Amino acid sequence: MDFRKVQFFLTAVRCGSLTEAADELGVTQPALSKAIKALERSLGVPLVERGRFGVVATPFGEALRYHGQVVEAEFRHAAGEIEALKGAQRGHVIIGCGPTEATRLLPQALKLMQERRPQLRVSVLYGLNESLMPAVKQGEIDFALSSVPTRAQDTDLLHETLFTESAVMVARADHPLARLRQIAPALLAQQQWVLPRQRELERQAFDDFFRGHGLNPPSAQIETTSTVLMKSMVMQSDALTFLPRELIYWEVRSRQLRALPVAGVEWVRPVGMTRRSQGALSPASRFVMECLRSVAAQHF
């Protein structure tokens, strides 16, 4: 199988358009289409469906896409390994990152990387674990920086914990409740709340806190997956929210938000790095991971 043709196919499916894929690859659209048709003939199955809205992978194409991305990632790592052996400091690392980790840990690690190896290039894809873990397994990203399980559940993935974080009740800095030394759960139940969705782990811990005090959990007027929206609503209203402490680090420093003095809130999660258990990491990826370990050990 000609892997160059496989790369053409992968690019076409990722772009969803033969025109965009041809531009990205620097070839003509007829040449791209010819390469994909040749690949289909060699495999004896249709790989893409062409329509007025672009191209999508067939079930056969999805199977090739999954394995092709893994092989592509290995080629990328091999190229990085060769460059490292030649004494080069270049490389390209693709990282998946969650919202908490993008607040302070990753920026500081990237700053350290820039100081030590300024020619390294990094692409960061933002997302939650439900999208990051499949991307790691399929080789779309080299590793993910996000929450990790306390016990391994997928043999295709390796997890490494960097630090453990907790969640807090959050209000704007000048909220009336922020003046209190201790806040009773019954008083919190009377407030307006902007919260994660019901199925999120933070929301479940939030509800369990009130049930543990014999109270019905307060309903949320606004539910969202956006931490930016939660923080913005709280800063501009009397509403409260429940967030990992790390997510409000800079707003607390600038006196925009405050963690409320509430006892008995029990929500912790390990944060760390996840990579595929099979295949080698490129030297560039290993270096960025080492920067993350260094920052986590020093500041977290």
C-alpha cells in the first residue's frame, strides 16, 4: 500500500473537501482524486463518498482512517527521532488540553520550552476528555494534558498524574457572601447558580454536598459546558458557580473572583498526561512532557 496515497486520503477526509485538501497538500484536485481512486482500487472497496457537501469516509474508509492516523503519528515521531539524532532541536508536538490545564500549567511549561528549545513547534487542541482520549488513541495528538483516572481503565492508554486539584464555590470578589467567615449550606441553597450540566462530575459532587446536609440541591438557571461563560456570569451578577480552584487562579489574583468559605466540599481529581501505550514518543514530545513535569513539581 502506497502510504503517500493514504496521506492524501487522510487529508481529504479531515478537510471534508477535495479542493481544500489539494490546496493543503500542494497538488491539483484531479491528482488528489486520482490517488484516492487508485487506493480504492488496490483495496477493492470504496473509501469515500463524494457529494455536493464534500467528501466523507465510508465504513471501509473509517477503518483505514483509524489505522492510518496511528501510522502517520509514528512517521511523525520517527522523523523527530531522526532529527534529534542529527543533533537538531526542531520538532512538532501536538497536544490535547483541557480548560484547567490551559490556565497556568501548560502556559508555564510552554514558556520553559521556548527558553530551552526555541525552534520546537507546538500545536494545542482544546477539548474535554470525551474528545481528547479518542484523539490520543487514534494518533491525532501526541498526548493529552487533562484529568486522568485513578485506576487505568483502557489498556491502549498510559496515564501519569502531575497534581491533584479540588473544586470550590465561587462568587465575585465583592459579593455579599464573600464578607462572611463561614457560609451555611442552607444559605447557599437560596442563591442563584450557574453550573455544569447534570452529568458532569463537578455537578454530581455539588449536588452530593447539599444532599449530605439534608437539603435539595439548588437548581441552575443556566447550565453550560463553558467555564468562560460561568466565570463571566459570576463576575457580572450575584450568581454563584462551582469550579476547580485552578480555573479561577488568575481571577483571584486580580481580585475579580473569590472562593467562598464553605466547609465540607469534597471534590478532587488527578490531573496529568495521557499517551498511547503502543508506539514511541518523539524526542520533542518527551521534552515537552518533561517541561510539564518540571512546572508541576515546582508550582503545583
